[in-house]
Amino acid sequence: MIVIYTGNGKGKTSACIGHAVRAAGHGIPVAFGQFIKRYGCAGEQAFLHNLLKTRFHAKGKGFLFKRQEDMEQHQKAARELLDWALDMVKEVKILILDESLYALNAELISNEDIKQVMAACAQNETHLVLSGRYAPEWLIDEADTVTEMHPLKHAFSKGIPAQKGIDF
Ligand code: ATP
Ligand code: MG
């Protein structure tokens, strides 16, 4: 199965964390990769690292401003995470790639890269969960379950900054 969480509303990463917890509760081998975000920037990372050990990998360079000089480093980090994910496919039954769609939209990874992961998952009968803003149409067509988070309101628009434990 391919499951997608996309859209501009809050809850995509939270949904991915939920899948990891749910799968681990069943004793199903699960791997969780996080694009863009650097290790140590969000509470779920230490928890998932404890839960999943080497099957958790956050490999990002932090916020992406699309400055040319940064792009190479961002792409390198994304490439490394992708290679890790392709290794993981062989040993898990659920692969979660948080912010992978954001990385795709930012051109850190390509459609071909995602297709390669999809093919590997299909071959190994591994479920694939992808998240991030801006899921492309072709991927929505390919996926089995797609949820779009839509913000009815978000505290940020009232000027409330990101809250520890809620937003990161
Ligand atoms: P979460 O990590 O809380 O599950 P998310 O993964 O859906 O949210 P992202 O698009 O990855 O959200 O954005 C990351 C951060 O931006 C989170 O702190 C989230 O609370 C915040 N955020 C999400 N949606 C909005 C929005 N519509 N306006 C402002 N901030 C938002
Ligand atoms: Mg997110």
C-alpha cells in the first residue's frame, strides 16, 4: 500500500509518527526517515530513535531557503537518506518517509527517486507512507490512500509561535 499525507494543514508528520507507533505496537518492523529536518530539532526524533534505533534516520540540513549555495548540501543529505531508505526496504514491512514530498517539491530528490523507492517497496511487499506539502498529481494517482490536511485555522496566523510538544 502507498499512503500519502499532504496539504497545508497541520498533522502530516504527526500522522507519520502515529503509523510508526502503531506498527511497532504490533511488532511489525518499521523504518522512519525524515527529510529536511536535522536531528535534534523535534521531540519525536529522540523518541523514534529510542524506539527504532538504526531504523530511524533524520537526515536534513534544516530549513530550506533554496539558496543556490545550500542546495548541494541539501541534495547530498537527501540522497543519503534515500540510499538509507532503499536499504531499509529489505528489512522492514512499513517504510515511512516524512517530508519526502516536500523534498520532492524542492527538487532535492526526483520523481525517479520516489519511483525507485515505490518499486523496491512493491517488490518487498513493504507498505510505504509518504508525507509533506505539495504531493504531485501523478503520485496521488499512484497511491492507495491520500489524505489532505486542510487548515481551518492555525495559531501561527494569530502570531503564536511554534510550541514545543505541539509543533515540534
Ligand atoms: P505536524 O508536524 O504538527 O504534524 P505538519 O507535518 O503537517 O505538522 P509541516 O507542513 O511539516 O506540518 O510544517 C511544519 C510546522 O509548521 C509544524 O510546526 C506545524 O505546526 C506548522 N504548520 C503546519 N501547518 C501550518 C499552517 N497552515 N500555518 C502555519 N504553520 C503550520
Ligand atoms: Mg511535517
